Amino acid sequence: KDVAVLVPAAGMGLRLGGGTPKALRELAGEPLLVHACRRLAQAPSVAMIVIAAPPAEVEAVRAMVPAATVVPGGATRQLSVAAALAAVPETIEVVLVHDAARALAPAELVEAVAAAVRSGREAVVPALPVVDTIKRVDTGECVLETVDRAPLRVIQTPQGFRRVTLVRAHEHAVDEHTDDAGMVERLGHQVHCVPGSDLALKITRPLDLLIAESLLAAHPL
Ligand code: CTP
Ligand code: MG
């Protein structure tokens, strides 16, 4: 066990709606965060889970996931990850970042990402091919071109890093990135893709909760 997993879980879930922070929204009677952490804890490499919780819910989250370290999250995902990263001891060399909203990501994916970092990759992301036709449009919604989708990937979490690389990326972060690998790319490091998983879908809109219910029924844990 040599891996720390940071779990940004402090978002409001505005696109999902419902008025509760998304990580605390329930799927089959349990918060998304609990589903996510159960799968992380099942991965043999995981030594430590650090959750960035909605600041008002820190105590509630501690009770929900007693084995995790819980810190208050920040105003953006990036700040939440930085807060969690600060709680990781320097003895840990491999750090993964995993969205609470990807509640059904399997332990096998965690292991695959961790293994790639351990084998020497600086940064590792799960990736899936793009299935839809992609077009670029102008501000008036007129199509400018159809983009070749063959070299495009949909990127998921958990994303894995050497701890020092992620720390440096956060120190040098100038603008807001939607994922951690983006900050590492900006530093000029190579980011390596491993095969993603349909189970790692990000629960973002109401439709995603319905999909996740079906996926959970087929892949209980
Ligand atoms: N997140 C976080 N801190 C924030 C914003 C987001 O820890 N200030 C986390 C979310 O809890 C989620 C992950 O980052 O697990 C991915 O973000 P997203 O899916 O965008 O979740 P929300 O920001 O909660 O949703 P929305 O953007 O619809 O409000
Ligand atoms: Mg968000």
C-alpha cells in the first residue's frame, strides 16, 4: 500500500440540481461519496484516502467515511484538490485524484493507474475514445468544421501522479483547470493514457444518476 487518493467532493452539484452537495446525493440509499470511497478502499494499493468535503459538511463526511482523512474543500475543484494534497505525508510517492462524482469507478481502474505511475509515468489518465461526431461552431452556432475524432479522448479519473509532480503543478497553477493532468501538461510533462471504464462516468446531470443506478445494479459492491 503506497498510494494516497485525493477525493474532491466539495462541489455544489448545480447541474444535477436538488439542493444538496452532489457528493452527498444518494444512489441506491447511499451517498455518492460512500460508493466512491468503498471502491477506492477495495484497491490493494490504496494506503490513504483524503476527502475535500463541503466546508459545512466536514463532520458529517467524517462520520460517513471513518477511515478517510477529511479536510474542508475550496471554492473551486483545483483549490479542493490543493487542500487535500496538503494533508498527504511526504513519505507517499504516488498520489491519485478521483472525483467523488465518479462514484462507480472500479478498484481495477485505480490499480491500473497506480501501476502505470509506479512503472515510471509522471502523470496517468484513464481515457475512452469519442463516440459522437464532433463539430466546431462559431458564436452563432454555425458549424465551422467537423473535427477528426480519431485522436480525441474523453478523460476520466482517477488520475495518477508522482506526488512531487502534482505538488509542483499546484504551486505553479496560474489559471483554473478542469482536471489535474491539465496543470501537469502546462508544466511540460508527458501525460500517459490508460484505458478508461464506462463505470467511471461522471455523474453530472440527472440522466447520469439514472445511468448510474443501472450500472450499480449490474456491478454491485
Ligand atoms: N469539486 C470540489 N470542489 C469544488 C468544486 C468541485 O471538490 N469547489 C469536486 C466535486 O465535488 C466533484 C468533482 O470536483 O466530485 C468534479 O466536479 P463537478 O462534477 O463539476 O461537480 P460540481 O462542481 O459539484 O457540479 P457542478 O459543476 O454541476 O456544480
Ligand atoms: Mg463543477
